Amino acid sequence: VQLVESGGGLVQPGGSLRLLCEASGFPFSKADMKWVRQAPGKGVEFVSRINGRGSTRDYAGFVKGRFTISRDNVKKVVYLQLSNLTTEDTAIYYCAYDDTRGQGTQVTVLA
């Protein structure tokens, strides 16, 4: 299993980013995929989940309509569109399959 995240960066409050997770080594189109994040000094928290077909999506309460998860089963990529970002969203964002996470991508929302 290999998961490679990208797309993080520095943004102003209210800004947007699109995160990508390229997956390989497992039956991607059948896999539920998650995004989780870890803010400085805090534990890992769930952000969003999408099922293999892309027909079911779940979000953490703090998302409040600001993030959108999607996937492309041909490209084996999961996306997380982040919008209306706040400083509270500063964290390392990871995609995950079962208990495996990638190396993460840093999102920093400037104060």
C-alpha cells in the first residue's frame, strides 16, 4: 500500500486549496478512503470519508460545508477540496486506507 499526498501550502484566511492523494498497491475502486489531519500539539482527527464508488461521503462536524471529498477511480486519486480556510485548519493532512497513512501534506493558514 502506498499513499502520496500533495497540494498543501500557505494560504490566507478564507483561501482554498485542493489536496490530492495518489494511491497504489491495493484495490482502490473498492476501498473506502479517508482524510485525517493533525494540528500542532494535537491528536489525529477525522476529516472526511468516501466509499469506493464515491456515492457516500461523510464529514466531521467542523467542516461545515467548507470541504469536499471526491475520487477518480481511473486515476486512483482521492481529492479534498478545502475552502474558506481558517487558522484552525492549520495541520498536516493525511489520506488513509485502513490503518495506513501517507506522509501527509502541510496546510498552513496564515494568522
